[in-house]
Amino acid sequence: MNKVGVIYNPSSGSGKNPLHDKLQRARNAAGVIFVETTSKADIVPALSQMAMRGANMLAIVGGDGTVDAVLTALRKHKPFAEEPTIAVYDGGTTNMSYLDIGYKGPQGLGNYAAKREHTENPIVEMLKVANDGKLKTIRRSPIKVESFSLPEPLLGFFMGTLAIPRAINFTRDTYHTKGMTNAFGQALATSGMLWRLIRGNVNEDPILAPSQTIIEHDGTSRTADTVFLTLTSLERLIFGMRPLAKSDENKGELALMGVTAPYSRFISNLPSLLAGRQQLEPEYNNGALNMRTNSCTLTFDGEWTLDGELFETKSETPLTISAAEPFTFAVGVKE
């Protein structure tokens, strides 16, 4: 029989949706080890406790930051003799990673919080599916960010530079303070950023102002005034956006996308950027960058983000981003 350890971060927004109440009913369920964590310092002791008590599965209920902290701790401290299968639940504010690697339940149900008719406890249900041998899993590599400016390598799924962390700060200051921490607030922020790009004049824009960046990947190096860059190993992003898909010509584990200045014809390139349909090189596509790679080194002065957590870097300490070894994620029920 399987045993699941639940990492539950009550401060990640879970208390604002029905999933919170359903999870409380899993605390004393058979085969469930339930641990609340309120900070990163709680993660390693929680994982060690679960490993000692024989858990072979993990359920993570929190935001993207909680997921990143658990994955980083699993690889750094290796509390389990064999890495557990991981089920990610939609328990935070953004949960971009959940859209791609999250546990969706039977019949591909989406957000548990939105499915009020779904009465069975989601943790207990997932454990039952696993015990019946019907758990559907995928293998997905997180991205690994390394730099002399970091005390340790970080694992996550979506990295963004320059305009991306500035937009996150703007969103938190403008929309989150008004209570719009849901998808509506995210949609307003994303559409506002796209409108600023379409309107142009980025040099005078406090969010989009470009910064010189050295971009090195696959034996090539280019220096460009960069508005933003993103790197992700996810295959699905918020609002239906998708990174460039793998193909015979683009086999890298990471999707690299961005905009460099000056740029033009942004509207004509926008569908390819948002839907991941076409490889784009900025030299030949008016500042649009869209490709796949296995590793990339970025050298710039400014802010960057990994799944919503904000950092700052200097050109003296470049960031190296690569694909880490994959984890196994539970995503649903076998047909």
C-alpha cells in the first residue's frame, strides 16, 4: 500500500478556497502523513519525517514557491532513498506549474477549488487511485539556476528577467492590494504588459525599459538590449499560452523566449510567441526571440524571478540555467 506525505502551506492562499476545508479532513486519514509548513525552514524536517515514516508519495499544497522549495530540498538533502512520486495541488495564488504538472483528479478535473460538486477528499482520492494502480504520471525536468550570487542551486519551472519581475511588483502593488489575487488580477497585469509592448516606446517605460544582456546558448553568444527573457520547462502556461514545442529542429528541454530592443512588427510576431508555434531569432524577426535549448547563461544587471520569488543579479555573477534531472509527477487517472 502507498503512503503519502502532505506538505501543506496554509499561507499560500489555500485558506481562500474550498480546497482548504477538504484538506483538513485528510489529517487523520489512513496512509496520510500531514505536515503544515509556514516557511522554507520547515520543509527539510517535514520531508525527513515523511521519509522515516515510509512515505513513497508527496502531495504539495501551496503556491509555486512551495513547490520550488520542496523540489530544491529533495535534491539537496536527499531525505528519501528513492525519490517519491509528487502530486501538486492548486493551493496558492498563481500556481502556473499546477497547470502543467498538477494532479487533476479523475476524468481530468481541473482546479479542485472550482469543483464544488467534487465531494471526496482530494488527497484520499489520489491515494486510492494509486493503490488501485491507476495513477497517471509524467516525467518533467525543472530548470536549475546557478550563480556565484546564490548560496545554492535553485530549482523551479519558470524564470523571467527584467520586465517580468518589474511587472510582478507592479501587480502586487496595484492589484493584490485591492484583493485581486486571482486569475482576474493576473489577466489584467498580463494584458497591460502586452499593451505596453504594442504601444512601443519601451525606453521611457518604467516596466519595459531594456537592459543590456549577454545571452549565451548552444555555442552562440549575442549581446542585446533586452526587454525581458523567460526560460521554462513547462509545456503549458497561464491563459493558454504555450512555449515553443519540441521538434526535430528544437530538441532542448528549455524554452527560451523574449523581446529585445529595438523591435517592430510585435503584433505580427505575438501569436508565435504566445502559442509557441515558430522558432524566432531576434536578428531576423524584429526583436522576437523564441527557441529551445538545454542550457543558457545570462549576464546582466537587474532583477529576475523564479516562479514569483524575486532576486537581483550583477553582471559580475552571470546566471546559468539548465535542465535538472526530471521528477515524476502524478497528474490524473489512467483511462
